[in-house]
Amino acid sequence: MTKRAGFVALIGEPNAGKSTLLNRMVGAKVSIVTHKVQTTRARIRGVAMAGESQIVFVDTPGLFRPRRRLDRAMVAAAWSGAADADVVVLLIEAHRGLTDGVQAILDGLSERAEGRRVALAINKIDRVKAEVLLALTEKMNAAFAFEKTFLISAEKGHGVEDLREWLAEVVPEGPWLYPEDQIADLPMRMIAAEMTREKLTLRLHQELPYQLTVETESWEERKDGSARIEQIIYVARDGHKGIVLGNKGETIKSVSKAAREELEEFLGRRVHLFLQVKVRPNWLDEAERYSEMGLDFKDGA
């Protein structure tokens, strides 16, 4: 059999289920999954194997109308992810249908996806009746000439295998891009920071999560096989620091414990995790913070 390998961009509105689908395809937790919108900031790639094909997923930030510099950089990253890919998969939610946001993405696809194979994946199909799905499929295909439409539930796994098999067939012929055992091209330090940020996002339901970022400051391999990881949580204001720490440090302790446990599971070994909270009022305007997140500072201008 001929080897194949290619890049597949998953695009869609925030919360459409892109990260859940990526994790389901790859079979490991690579891109963080939360119920909060806009949690995926960097273009995290997960690698899935299907027969002799290697499918490299570019998980893009959700496409939305940007207001702040960080938002603009995220949207630029999403569109450049689509432009760089061999295949684009637009993910929409069955129960929300063709929203204004989805229409804006379709308009963008017409401009930016020329010459690319574009498929539609309607997610969360268990939330609507069959006739609603049929009508939505017709409406979407009338709005854009999709090469193929898939009805899936990323969470439950329905239809995901069909999508994976199709992608395996249509990625270009050529050598594999990554060693077979490598699931994400993001440096482990960044994946570790994302895991901690996910735990913070889940714990703090206020608007705060978008005003904080996590960086892995140091990573030390210990002689006993464990890893000592130090991370800094940057917040924009003093008041935010108190929220992250919590009463008598309870919040930071529970976040640290949850992140450490997940890291240990991911790495398959013991982890010593140390978190520190620092106030940096202008971190949203610092180029260095953006490159830590895999984004281009200039894209936010």
C-alpha cells in the first residue's frame, strides 16, 4: 500500500466540538477540552494513523468576531491553519445549524479555501431529530459545495470512523511527516501549560480565564524517572491573583492537584508540579506571551 500523509484543518465556531473530535481521532488528550469557549489558542496538531495514512490535524482556535488583540491573533491563526492544510473540515453543531457565525465562515472559505478539499461534519447529531438533520444537510450543501458531509457525535464517537477513513483516502501520497509513536508536535512544556490552563478554566467560571495564561518555566528530569515542572500563571490584575489563589490557597491547590494527576497519566510517570501566580498588567500586549502560545503577535494588530 502507498503511504499517504497530509494536514487536515478542523475549523468552526467556538465550542463546536473541534478539540473533542481531535482527541477522539487521535485517541489521546492532546487539545484541551472545556465547556468554555475560545479555550484552544494555539494550532495544536494531533497525529492519527489510519492504515498506511498519517493524518495530521491542525486544531484551530474557534472562528468568531474578534474584539481584542488576542482575539485577532487567534482568528488569524485559525484562517492560516485552514490555508496551510490539504483538507479542511468545517464542524458545525446540529442543534444550532446555519448561524450567522457559520455563514461568516462559509464566506471566508469561499475566499480562502480555493483548491482545497472541504468537507462538512455536523456534530452533536444526538440532539436533533432525523428530519432536522436532513434539512440542515441540504441547507448547508446549498450554501457551499462541500465534497462530502458527515453526521457525527465527537463525544460519543458516532460517524467519526467514517470521517477518519475518508481523510485517510484523500490526504496526498507521500512519506509520513512524523514518527509513528508521536501524537502531538507541540513541545511537552506547552502541552503541560495547556493542561494547567484547562484546570483553571474549569475551576474559575468567571470571565477571568481569558485574562490569564500559563507558561512552563522549567522542566527538570529527575534521576528517579519523575519530572519536576514549574509553571507561572500570569494574570492581568492583583484582584485576579486572589481569585486564582482562592481562600487559604484552596483554588490553586486543587488546580495543581488536578493538573498534576492528568500530567502523570499523560506522561506515564510521577510529576512534581509547582505553580506560581504573577501579576503582569499588560501580558495581553506582550509579543513574548503570544509566541509562548504559538500565536503571531503581529496577527493581532
